[in-house]
Amino acid sequence: MSKELNDHLLRLLQEAADILHRYEGELNREWERIGKALGKRNARVQEVFSALCEFVQARLLPYGGEHPTDEYLERIGAFHPEMIIFSLNVMENTVHQVLKAHAPRASALHPAVRYLFFKWNEWLLYEVNEQSFKMSRGFAWKTESLWKDAVILFNEWILRAQTLMESARHICFGFSYFLPFNRCALFQFVNQESTAIGLSGHGVDHEHIQRLRVELDNIPMLKESVGKLKAEVHEFRHFRPIYVPRAAEQFPNVYVESFELASLVIVPVYVPTEGRMIGGVVLDRGPGRFFEVDRRLFPALMKFGQSAGELLLKWIEAPKKEWEAMTESLSPREMEILKLLADGASTAEAADQLYLSEFTVRDYISSALRKLNAKNRTEAVAKALRLGLIG
């Protein structure tokens, strides 16, 4: 995988560790209060919660020296997985509440915390191995799955959006936060992909981006690239990102000067289920910064672009009232998951193929069961096949 992406995600984990250390006092007080409250209801749950709190306090929060953890690991290993998940969720919720109460710009800190607890859940439940996970002053995580982590985190982040504009903001934030970029601008294509209109931006003037209406005829390189990408879709079924090493040689001066453009990456916003491109994302690493891009980053960029396309399409093409009237129809993602189930995939295998978490896949399956009025997955797949919803 891309070393840049690997390093970026490791920095997110370290950022989360720094956040917990910064609010150590507030967190310890809250965790102690919650532990006492749990003890009044269920002594076993309190034992699990206290063991996890002690583990975090001994392994993460003190920055100086080594702390013995074997005893904590032995205790945690004896607990039921559901109790571990419950306790970690309570701990994570406490962190979010403390940040909301005490941290400036708390909303920008939440994703790193979610990622840290996501990895803790993964590690404590599946990979309790002292050699693959260390949390003293720094981190030594297994890095093979971090590329997939970025896609999962992005998907789960953007799915929180409830409107077109909120979706656009989440997409821009996600591209900048979960990938090694500092600025992001999202555009929608209209007039048969001849015009790009600004939807949102992150790290740049949001209102300025929304006022932009870019005629692709004025940017020959981009028009030519879009044409090539549209031709490629029939052969390769995906759109590749475009790396622009020197924006001044390809873009009009008005844009280069207004945004101090140097090097860029342009990611097509592509809808796989429709086989077409509906927009694009422009990324860079800050005003006037030239950079080279590791092309091993491209698979993650393409997945981000596809996820953004699927989310935006429902808001762009259907007015809100019409969309609300269609809420009982299966979404493209629900149909995609049902197709995988019909092919014999398990929940874990479907999650792996779609770069989603198992929890997210289960949510999609539950939604499909409700919409199809099916009692179980087998009945849902059978109904979907009969109705011609999946092939």
C-alpha cells in the first residue's frame, strides 16, 4: 500500500492518543464515575469496564516508561466479547462527550477517536498479540489493513449526512482527513459533463467554491482527460485519478492565482451502479505546495470517489420530496449486498469485498429485510431474485 497513506493513518492514531492524553484528568474522572454506576447494576460489567480502563491508563495515557500489561491482557481475554464491545463503546462515548464539553473545534477531533477505538475493538477481539500492537509512547500497528481502514472510515463518515450539502461537506472533510491531503474541493458535472459547479470545500473558502462555475472547454487538459476517462469506463469499469504536477501549465491563471495552486490530484466522482461520472474532487497539500503522488494511493482514491458518487447521486437526481417517497425502495448498496449473499458470501466476506465494516453490512441487511418484509436473509434474497432486483 502507499507509504504516504500508511503514515497518514498512523498519524491519525497518534493524534487520537494525544487527544486522550490531553484530557487524561477529565477522562479518568468520568470513567471512574461510570464504573461506580455500572457496579450498582452489574458487578461483572463493572469488572470488564474497569479492566479496560486500567489497560488504557497503563498502556496509553502515561507517556513515560513501560508499564506491565500482561495481567490486563489475561483479564480481558477471559471476558465475553459482547462485554468488551459494550465497555469500549461506553469509553469512546465518554471521550466524545469530554471533547464536546472541553475541546475547541471538537467536531474535527471525533474521527480520529473513532478510528482509535475501531482499532482497539479489532485488536482486542481478534488480534491480542503483544508483537503486533504496542501502545506506550508510540504505535506499532500492523499496517497491511490500513488501506482498507481508510475506505471504511470514509464510508462510515459520509453516510452520516442527511442532505446534499451535508453530504458534500462530509465528502470534502473525509478526503482531506482520511487521506494525506490538506485541501479539497467538490464539483458536480452538469450539461453533459461540459460544466463543473462547486458544491463544497475543505481547507479553502467554502463560499468561494460554491460560486464557481467552470466550463471544461476553458481547461483543455481536463476536458481531454474527462473524455478519455469516459471512454475507459466501457473497458475498465472505473475512472482513474489524474495527477497534475504543475497546475500553472494546465489551468487558467484565475484559478491558479486565486487558490495558489501548485500540484493537484483530480478524483472522478463515479457511480458504479450507473456507469457514469457525476463530478470530481480536486485535492492538494496546501497553497503553493508542489508534491509528487504515490500511485499506490490511487486504489483508495478511486474507492473514495465511487463512495462519494453513490451518496451524491440520490440527492442530485431526486428532489427531497421524491426521495422521501422512495425510501422503501432498495438502495444500490442494499442490492449489491443481497447479490453477494445470493452468491454465497458471508457478512464478513461481503464487508471485505465492499470495504465496509461488518456492522455497516448488517445494518444494510436489516434495512433490506424490512423493506422486503422478509423474515431472514434467505427469504430476502429469494424475494429480490423474484422481483428482478438482483441478477
